[in-house]
Amino acid sequence: VTATLTAAGWASGQQTLTIAGLGATQNGVIGLSQNITDEQLSAASEAEMYICGQAAGSVTIAANGAVPTCDIPVVVILLG
């Protein structure tokens, strides 16, 4: 599943993504998409992002570092 952490979507250093088919306790992997630009990669690295919450259909990402000022494309792989 592809998604985008938008520059405008951050609130208090967190952003929630809607992920169709994600269960509340389902395991998965989230990472940067293959078409990420140098600017986006730099912003993602500086953000030190991590998953801080999960619910049915959504995952919440937090920035432990600088909140990105550009959109960050991500890919989510859902495990059975």
C-alpha cells in the first residue's frame, strides 16, 4: 500500500495515515518509497520517524527529530 506523509499533515510532531486493510494488531513494515527524491530522503532522515500508534485502518507516525517540511512517500507492507 502506498501513502504519503504530507508536509501539512503533522500535528504536535505526529501524523496518522489511513491504511486500508490494516488490522488493529496486525504486523507490517513501513518504509520510504523507491521514487523518493534527495530532498525527501534528507527530510525523512532528519525526522527520525517511528510508529507510535496503530488502530484498525490507520497507523500513526511520530517525528523524533525535525518535522518534515516536504511530503514523504511511503510504502506499507501488511503481513498476514
